[in-house]
Amino acid sequence: MRVHLVNPNHLSFGTGVITPRWLYVIAAATPHEYGDPVVIDETLKRLDYMQIQCGDVVGIGIHSGNALRGYEIGRMARERGAYVVFGGIHASLYPEEAQKYGAAHATVKGDGDVIWARVLADCAKGTPLPLYEGGRIDAGQFLPARWDLMPPNSYMWASVQTVRGCPKHCSFCSVWRTDGQQPRQRASDGVLQEIVELRRMGFRFIVLADDNFYPVTLEDLKLASRNLDPHRLAELQGLRAERFDLMARLAELPDDLIFFTQITMEAAEDPEFLDAMRRAHIRGALVGVETVTPEGLKAIFKEFNSAGKALVDRLQMFRKHGVYVLGSFIFGLSTDRPDTFEATRALAEEADVAFAQFVMLTPFPGTVDFQRWEKTMANDPTRIADIPLTRYWLIPQGLRPKVYTPHPVMSADEIRRRTQTVWDQFYSLSSIWKRSRCVKSLRSRLAFLFVSKLYRQMYANTGVATDSARESRAATWARWLAKPTRLLFQGTPMPDLQVPIRHLQPAE
């Protein structure tokens, strides 16, 4: 019995931007008696079905965007006589779908780190269960990835996770429902060991693939103190102290390492935390700005963000402390108007945002937005390829709409066109080169330019355009750009690098 782990994708670029961490974590969870699993990331190349033999196990991880391709792989694998197992956030939300459309023998809900070994043992006996509950495991059970199984010279950035879960409850996000609102922080020893392994291999750029790198805000501490809740206050202080301990240890790693993470806007009010991030070589962060208007923030349960001039000031605070922002903006909210698009682009420029993504409002399964939308669509007969719109991820890729929720003043096509225009303007050659001044060397500016253009091709043209020819051209450009871009991010391997020794704090 051989184990195959597949990350589905409907487009293959030959080179990946960020390592799909789950593939290599589940590879680590595969017991030795089954041998090394075959790891297939379709972002790099398509799966060769002839590798799959009768009696093998094929594990497929899906989110809503790649579920349809995942189901296609599942059906083909079952036809080859393999046991088919689905996992991932989408399979956790819709386990019955994997059986109906993906020919699954089994589905795993929740974390797979621990339960995977049991799934394989049951398949080996020929008795897999239809459903396995992986649950939310403790941080001490998180597994380091099997990076030794990664194909060489394939990815620009590596990924390491330090915490799962997010205490927020944004309406457009499912993380707090699937991974929980209680942050589960991994001990710094394991994090450092994994980072050192990756730097030995030559990776200089590493994503800290966390749901929220800043799980305890200053406001959280103040609230616990005001509520006279010493237990909660001590818990929060402990979580915060662990963050600072991790960052202090990251600061001892080679200076050429650069980390990128995901964080909430409230970190701008915490200069001590931002300074610790800078010392820890955390040079970039994805910040969910979402919308530039107070009305829009209220609509998505994100009133802890700012708007207008206050928003510009908060975003600039990150840069003042040496952390560059990838701002994430959403278009298509009911509060948006035609002038919102240009106002958003102008604000991103004024706030010195290094990178930005402009996504159209999509009701993702598991979110509050999706629940609202599904209720409003209860009596809507709209079907595409005989699939109801509320199951849009099952619609063939070329027929899938770009906008799903009706807007009070704009058509879906107007929202799409205005979104594309913002992408085009923000990522024009002159704008990118101007922003690239945030880095110093010519090599770094070229890397900034190439990755900006690549990001636009992979996420704007292939995600926003409705013209299939434009999408095809974008995929071709992305493949062409990816290889030289990877070389610009690559570092000289450091095979002798050691994990920094932990310095014990003196007893008080």
C-alpha cells in the first residue's frame, strides 16, 4: 500500500510561490511502515494517475476554490482501485460532498496531524470509516513538516506555522469557526528547528502561516483587567509572553532571513510588538484592511479597524517600525459605491502599502456572510450547469461567476471591471518600481518587481478576468515569470546552521 498526498489545482505554473504546508505535515503524520508518501502539488505539475495502484491510499486536501478539481482526482483514483480520503477546510464543512462528488471512502474533519495514522491503519485493513473527527488538537501535538520530501528548486518561499486559531469573528472569514477562537500556540523550540532546517536548504524567505500572528491585543489585556478576571488576564499575558519569546529567538537567526506573516490592524497600536517583529526579521505582514469606509467595516463585523485618515496613519505605523504591509481589500460590499474603488487605490498609495490584493466579495462556506447569502437565495432558481449558485464551487471553472451577491447600485460586471482596473493601476510598472524603493539593493528591487508582476498575473488576471484568452495569457506569463523570480529569492544553503541556544532567564 502506497500513500499519495495531493494538493489539487486547476492551473499548474511549474513553480510555486509558497509551500503548501499541509501536504508536508500530513506526510510527517504518515507512519514509517507505509514508506515515504508520494507528494503531488498540482501548482507545480498535474497528477499522473498511472502512479496510483489498486490498494493505494490517496489523500486529497481541499478548500472551496479547488474542491471541484479535488473531486475529479478522487473519482479517478477510486477507478484505479485506491482508497480515497478527503480532508481540509472544505471537506470539514461538507463531508458528504466528498462522497457524492469525489468518490471518497472517508473524510477527515478538523486537524489531521493525529488522526491520519488511524485512517491509514483502517485502509490497510480494508475497513475505512466514512467520517473521522480530527478535532482541534493541542499545540503540543502540531507536527513539523517533512521538508525532505519537497521537490528541490520548486518554491520561492517556505512556510512554518506558529499558531492556529483567531480570536476575531469577521463575517467574511471561516477561520474562527473551523480553527477556533482560542489561539493554539506552538512552542518556539519546534518552530526554530523547522526554520533552521529550511535555511539549511537555502530558503531565505519564510511565511509564518498563522491565522493571526497577534492573538492578544493591548485592548484584550485592558478588558481582562477591567473585568477583574485574574485568570483570563494571566492567560493572555502568558500568550503574549510566548510571542515575545519566539520573536527574541527569531532575532538570533541569520540576518538574511526574512519572514512574512498575517496580522490584524490592532498591532499598529502596539509599538513594542512591532519593534519586536522588526528585530525578529518579520519584514512583511498581510493586514486585512477590507474596506476604507466606517459603514463597510460595520457590515463585516470589523469595527476594530479604522477608516479614512486614521486608517492611513495606522497603516503607516507598520512601516515606521520596519514592517511592510500587504493590504487586503474587499470590493462589492453593499456599502460600496463607484467612487469607492479609486478611493481605495488612492488610500493604499497614500498609506505606503508595499503590496495589495483587491478581492471581490465572495461568500465563503463556513462564514457568517455565506449563511446570510444562502438564506436570501433559498427561493432563487438560478442554476449554472445544473448547479445551484449557492454551491458555486461545483460549477465548472470557466462558467463560474466572479460576483455572487447582488449589489444595490452596481452590476456584477461593473464591480468586476472596476476591480480589474484597480489591480491594473496599482500594479503598473511605474507604480511597482516606485514602491520598490522600500528595499535597497538592485537585486531586491528586481525581486520586488518580479514578484509584484507575478502576484498580479496569478491572483488578478486568473481570478478576476472573465475572458478565457486573457486568463490563459496570464497563466503563461505567470509560468514565465515564476522561474527567474524564484532565483531572486533563493539563498546560499547553510548546511551547518544550528538552532540558537535558548538562554535561561535568571531566577528572581
